[in-house]
Amino acid sequence: MSNYHIKHLEEYYQVYRKSVREPEKFWGEIAEEHFLWRKSWNKVLEWDFNKPEIKWFEGAKLNITENCIDKHLYRTPNKTAILFEPNDPNEAAEHITYKQLSERVNQFANVLKANNVGKGDRVCIYVPMIPELAIATLACARIGAIHSVVFAGFSSTALATRINDSDCKIVITSDGSYRGAKTIDLKGIVDEALENCAGVETVLVAKRINSDINMKQGRDKLLQPLLDKASKECIAETMDAEDLLFILYTSGSTGKPKGMVHTTAGYMVYTAYTFKNAFQYKENDVYWCTADIGWITGHSYIVYGPLANGATTVMFEGVPSYPDFGRFWEIVEKHKINQFYTAPTAIRALAKHGTELVDKYDLSSLKVLGSVGEPINEEAWHWYNDNVGKKKSPIIDTWWQTETGGIMITPIPYVTPTKPTYATLPFIGIQPALMDENGEEIKGNQVDGRLCIKFPWPSMARTIWGNHERYKETYFSAYENMYFTGDGALRDEVGYYRITGRVDDVIIVSGHNLGTAPIEDAINEHPAVAESAIVGFPHDIKGSALYGYVILKDSGENRNQDNLRKEINQIITEHIGPIAKLDKIQFSEGLPKTRSGKIMRRILRKIASNEMDNLGDTSTLLNPEVVQNIIDSRL
Ligand code: 6R9
């Protein structure tokens, strides 16, 4: 018997040891006993971090939707698979059973086929958090098309870049979306994006807000009439274990976004296994992850992981602040949520509004509280633990990445004793290492270094779409034979890990990864801007916020600086989206540079964070005098 469900700490250590000593045997057993395969594998694992090439379950044939849907049709056809909670609390929630999900996914899959989409084709999904988003994703998987979900808060420029990078021939979208009191014209954004996307032949449009939209003849089609006519049967495509399941873009520290490629079998096995254990999901539990499916958290822990376990997974369309800051807790009470998974930035935003709105609702159904996206600070951890969990629901601080596909370091609730701000122990099968600046592994406890992973795990990204060289360079070149995460971490006296944050130029704002380079590129497009540099600074709700140093072409004295600030944020909104707007914009005369011309972000970060007494040695700079000047004009 494989250890699919871990129930106590002894068992964790025992299973962990097994997973590390005999990884192939371990994962082979998990895969064999808990999933449907059309054909078994020839070999559980083949890997080479130098090429890099990683293959799990090679030779196996399967379809992930048979594991996420069909498998449950025999036993629990009438169980709710997806519980949709709309933006407006007065609109009824929608319970989609496994049987209904099966029919709707098949209909959608048939519509895709009728629109010339087949195995290996890329499909861009730009849909808000409505059931069609999950259904479209699964419909792609059903027919072997590769989905590329783009978060429906991204701008038209960001959308176009992603559509073109992966050559999507079809875009699925909606007329618009609801977000709190606002509506957003998504179709308009798509139309704008497609002016620069010659390869897109078809746009399928779901109706959500019933707005008047422009429909381009021959290209745009309303989805519902097509779905209504489509058959509810669709035989799943047979996929190889290593066939591509999806592409999901994430920000790098430089250059354009990276289309991380995830494949079928390993991703399925690992997300399902981590879901079961990290959330201790039990048969009739109702599980809610507040992320958007546009991020990896939504892919793995709203859609695939929960559905592979036959769970009830909640999809929430709205925002935590609408109609008031009690909305999350109202939903927890209403649907008797058992596992609740959110981000530190949301917790901090809610904590700011006191406990009254938490105490108003009955949260006694909660058994597990999750956190993801960025380090959770001590204050937020305690607020979450005291007021939401009432000190009886363990907090799992889950560390992982778009690239890792699934949770990597986390407590297992009711198994691993938690410690505030610590992600604690590696998940089963995960072998972390801390590295020093000379490329040596730092052994022992009470140490800190750069976080790497020594051995492959099933759900790791296999490449960057269209750029394997960049994949190698970014993740496998910093340290020999190691996957480099880009994060720093410390290991305490008992071997618990605490993630200390990025060690590269990625800034995490409200849990969203933002690379500095694309934002700087956008700002530099303003005709008055000569150069710019972005750094993060501590923010009590967002975790980090963005601070921009902008150098103007002329001295800028004749300009209205407030207008300039607005224009700069407008350009950023157009190029990337509102999430990348700068909180502070300082106009300065120069930027501190090394002799090789590199911007010394370390110094700019310190100034933005008001740590001026701790600037380090600035004498080796090309232009040391500029530092005082920047300090003097600090905001
Ligand atoms: C799942 C997800 C990945 C980066 C990662 C790290 C940060 C995520 C964290 C955390 C501290 C946690 N991060 N979870 N830092 N503690 N529990 O967020 O993926 O959007 O790719 O971000 O987020 O810096 O490297 P992604």
C-alpha cells in the first residue's frame, strides 16, 4: 500500500525517507494506486539537470480529465464539483455536480473541436472567475489542446505578448467581468490586443455582464449557442505522460514573461497528492482557494488537485472588500468551508478593518487555513490564527512557485507542528538545499542561503515555451545539478525552513510576481522619461509596493510632476496592468551605477525603505555624488 494520506508526524518522516531513498518506487506506487491510466509507464523517472531534461512516467498514456471528472462519475455523480459563488452576494451560488461538469466540459470540448482546435494547439483563455474558466481549461485538456490562461486583469499589451509568444490560434473570453462594484470590458481589451495578433482565427465569447460588445464577423462567436447545440459526449484524447498540458506565464527578472510549460502525468500526480495531504481533504469537505485560476495557485489548487481527489472546490468571482470587508467570512459561513486558502496580502487588508466583521460570522466549519504567494509576516500570521482559526485551525504556510507546479515546503496540518512565518518542512519527495555564494551547499541547521532543490519532483516545469536555453540559464546554471528557485531561505535549529524572499529582481506585490525590467521598459516609453529604476519597499498590506526612480530628459522643472506621475502609471497600466502601478515616483537627477554601468538597486532599495544609515560602501560607484542627491529629494 502506498502512503497516499499521511496522518501523523512519525508517518511523515517515514514516508519522506522512503520518497527520498526510493523515489521511483515511491511515486510509482502512488501513481498506480490512485489514478486511471490507459497504459502504464516504462520508467517512472528519467532526468538530467544539465540538459536539462526531466521525464516522469514515460510511456504512460492517460487523460487528466478522466482522473478529474470521469473517475468520480461512478461513485459521486451528484456531488458538487465546482461551487460557484458570484460577485454579488444576492445572486445565487451555482452548484455544478460532477455529472454536470462532465457534460459541460464535453460540450465545450466539442465546440473547440468544431472550431478547428486539436491536440497540441494553443488556446488562450482570458476569462474572469466564472465557471466557464474552469470548464474551458478542462475542455482543452480533454482534447489535448494546450491551455494558456492569462489572468483577466492583464492589459491588452500583456495579453497580446502572451498570445503571440505561444502562437495561440483561438482566444476564449467573456463580454466583461464583475469585480466588486466595477465592471470591466474584457472583450474590448481582447479586441485591442488582437490588433497585434495575426495568428488568432477565432474568439469565443461567454456572456457574463450582458454588455453591448463589438463582434468581428468571421472571427468572433458567442459561446452559449454553440454549447447548447454541442453533444454532451466527448471521448478524451489519449495523451502521453509528457505531452504538454498547459503554458502559464510568469515574470522573470529580465526580458519578456516566461511561458512555463507543464506536462500531463507528473503534474496530475503531484498536485493531487499534495492537495490531499497539505489540506487533509476528507470526503465531504468543502474547500475554498481564493486565488484566481489565472495564477498557478488556481490551476493546481482550484482546478486540477481538488478535482483529481473528487473534492468540492469553490470558485469565487468577487473581491474580499465587496460589498464589505466581511465578504470572505460570509462565504465561509454560507458554504461551511472546511479548508480556506488565501494570500498574506488579503489577510493584511482584512486585518486592517478590525475583527468585528470576522466575529459576525460562524467560522466553526474551518479546519485548515492556508497561505501562499509571499512570506507571511508574524503579525498577519497571528491575526489569521487568532481571529479566523480561533487558534484551533492549523495555518499551512505553503511555499512553491509557478515553476514547481505544486506545493514544495509546507506543514501538513494536524501532523507538522506549525511555527509563525515558517513554511516548515519539505513536502514528501522534495529535497531542498541551501547554497552559499561560492556554489557550496550549506549543511546543518541554523543556517541561511539560497534555496535550491536537488532532485526532480513530478510537477516541475519542463521548459520555457520556445526558449529551452533560457530555462537552463535561469534555473539550472547558478548551481551545478540543482534547480535554483530564486528565493533565499533559512533553516532553523530543527530543520524548519523560512523563506526570506527573492534574491533576484523580481518583486512580489500583493502576491503577484513582477519583474522590474518590463515595468521600467514601459515607463521609458513616456516621451519625457530618460531612464528609470524600480525597487520594492515594505508596504503594510501589499507586502511590497513599487517605488520608481525616474530621470527626466530635461530637468523637468517646467512640468507638472503630479500629471507626470499619473501619465507614468497610465502607461504601466496599459502595458502590464493596474497591479504594476507604482506607489511612489521620485524624480531624480541620476541613478547610482557601478563602473560597468549596472544600476545599484541595493542602494535604491535602502533609500526607498528609509534605511539611509545603512547604505554600505558607495565609494566604488561611478557617480557616488548622486546618492546624496537622491536622499535629499526622497519622497
Ligand atoms: C505559488 C506562487 C512564486 C514566488 C516564490 C516566492 C513567493 C510563494 C510563498 C512565497 C514565502 C510562501 N512565495 N509562496 N514566499 N512564503 N509561502 O505564488 O507562485 O506566483 O510563481 O510565485 O512567490 O518568492 O518564488 P508564483
